[in-house]
Amino acid sequence: MGRDRAHADTALVSDRLVPLGCAPDGPQGDELLLSAAKRLVHWVADGRPDDGTMSGPEAAFARLAEAWDRDERPPDLIAELTNSYVEAWAATLQA
């Protein structure tokens, strides 16, 4: 793997972990963040297979990223999309 790919993979994982900082405080939120980090790293290391296992979090992240990239970012929309992203991760990790 080249350095450019390694940087891209690191950025991908980092971008997707940042919103999970909004997970609930306490052991449940901590476990969600840790488990999501492990899953993301494995998924990226496996070449980001399109096997459906990451479809929920990836779809939720795409909606959040799109809203974040707009000139106007209504705080209530960002909060709603961030919560949806955390919920998508919770559902994925329980499956």
C-alpha cells in the first residue's frame, strides 16, 4: 500500500469517528466508539468491501457529510443527522 492510500484510509477512519464523539456518555457510549473504531479499521484494511455490513453507517455518514458541506448548517439538522449516524452504528454493531 502506498503512502497516499494510507493517508486516505486514515482520513476516512478519522472522519467517521469524529461524529461518534456525540455517543452517550458512559460505558455504553465508550463501547460504541471503541467497537466502531475497530470495525472501521478492519473494514478499511480489508479494502472497504461492499458486502452490506457497513451500509447503514455509510449511508448515515453520507447524509451528515452532505449537510455539513452546505453553506448553511442548521444546528438542529446537524444534531439530528449526527444522532442518526450514532444510531446506525449502534444497529450495525448489534447485528
